[in-house]
Amino acid sequence: MLDLAPLHLVSHLVPQPVSQPVPQLVLLGAVLAAGAAWAAALAVLVRRGDAVPLGRSAAAAGGLVAVAVALVPPVASAGGSRGHVVQHLLVGMLAPVLLAVSAPVALALRTLPGTARRALLALLRSRVIGALTWPGVVLVLDTGALYALHLSGLGAHLHHSPVLRALVLGHMLAAGTLFAAVVVQADPVRRRLSTPARLALLVTAAAAHDVLATLLYASAHGVAGAAAADVRAGAELMRSGGALVHVLLACAVMAGWYARTGRELARADRRAERTLLPPTV
């Protein structure tokens, strides 16, 4: 019979003392800096008499708050499966969706000075960004990395290496935001996918995430006592929490499609009205 519970699969999910998360404070500082940058960009727009939709600002604030909550106690100091999964859901899933919806790149393009704006545009048009935003690549960077973390011995070292833990969280945030940006497409991207293609990418990621949660749940039979219950609870949380975030992401995709279709219909109506108007004398 196939053994689904090798030690390295569950060792990082069993409750253990958590090291002092000093490097995570660096990530927290980056979050605060991102919030300050967003506020500065809004101030630039206000001076111009312009603004950002309130929903985008709320999404940006929600994404940054989600990351901050994951980096401070009680979440950051929690051990075991549930604490690890809560950090994963906040940093690697919920925050990226909210940040992607907020369209930070579009805001930067509207507010950066000329030289910085041209540099950002060049980066967005580069082959590197084109490769990173290819659907297969974003899927591997985001979901594939989760498999590498949970199904290898890497996770066993997270509780003993604050630096490694911070690097993993940083990767989760970056890869999750890249994946969400490709799916949502609120920001300008080099490779624009159709709505069916983006939904197919989302369904593939959701299915892979659910399979990983199932594998983790099955691995609990190799752990004794209360630790087994904690592993199962973490796997259930990963499945249910991941499903909720994926539904939220699907709603963002469909909302964007609805808004874009509405704009196209409005333009078509205006063209039709101009065609039907009698010529002026």
C-alpha cells in the first residue's frame, strides 16, 4: 500500500515551538512601505483633481491588512497545521486577489514621473515579464511551489529558520499576486487572455489546490494523537478557505468581463445613435 504519510510531509504541520519571526518584520516593513506608496500616489492624483475608484483603494488596503495580520501574533506565532494554513491563505491567496483587483501597476503608470514611467513600461513589455505571465509558468510558480513545500523536506525547516520562513512567505505573496494579476487582468499585461482561458487557468489551480489538501488530510494517519487532528483540521481549512478565495477570484473575473462588455455595448449604442442622427444644416 502506498504510504501517504512520510515524515517530511507532515513534520512541519505538527505543533512545534515557533522561532522568533524577526525576518518577518522586514516583510511587515515592506507592507507598510507599500501602503505609504499607495497613499503618496493617491495624493498625486488628488493634486491633479483626479481620483482612484474607491473599490480599488479598499481592495489595496484589504490586501495589505491581510498580509500584516499574517505577519504578527497570534497568526505569526501559531504553530501546527492550522497556523501554517492561515498564513498561506492570507499571504498566498486572499491578499494577492485583493492586490490584483486594486490594479497597482495602473496606478503607478498614472502617477510616476516620466523616466520612472518609461522604465516601468519597458519592464512590462520585456520578454521576462512575458515569460513570467505565461499561464503555465504562473501555475508552476504559485501552485507548484505549494506542492514542493508540502511534499518535500523543505517545510520541516520553517519553524527553525525564520529567514527561510520569511522567504517562503515572500514567494507565496509574489507568486500568488502574479497568478491573480494574470487571472484578473485589471492591470496592463503583455499577454492578455480571453475570459474562458482565465477561468480555465483558475479551475486548474483550484483543482490542484484541492488535491494537495486531500493529500495532506490523508497524511494524518502517520501522526499520533492530537497532532493528527490538527493536521486534518489544517487540511480541511486549506480546502474550504482555498475554495472561498477561488470563488472570490472567479467573481472578480466575471465582474471585469461584465464591466468590459457593458462599455463595449455603450460604445456600440453611441455609434449607432450617431449613424441614425439626421445631418445638421
